[in-house]
Amino acid sequence: MFAVVTTVILYVFGFVFLYGVIRLGVRHALEDLESQRANAQRAAEAAASRDRAFLRDNAFLSGN
């Protein structure tokens, strides 16, 4: 009987631990995704700014 109770307790705690590990991994992945999204947005804005400055300085290339 002791073996069954011990097995059930370890089994349940194992699932609780696994849930916590998965939840922690997902949270860190979402934080990384959010920081990458912000960096990509910043890079896109910088590239657009550089393009506008380049075309302003070299208007003959844009056909205007």
C-alpha cells in the first residue's frame, strides 16, 4: 500500500513539476519573441530612415 501511495504522489508531483517547467519555458520564449520583435521594428525604422536620407541626397536615382 505504501508503494502505491508513494507512486501516486510522485506521479502527481511529476506532472506539476513538468507543468511548471513548460510554463517557464513558454514565458521565456514569449519574452524573447517580444524583444526580437522590438529589435526588428527598430531596424526597419532605421532602414527606412536611411533610405529616405539616401534618396534625398541622391534624388537623381529615384527618377524625380
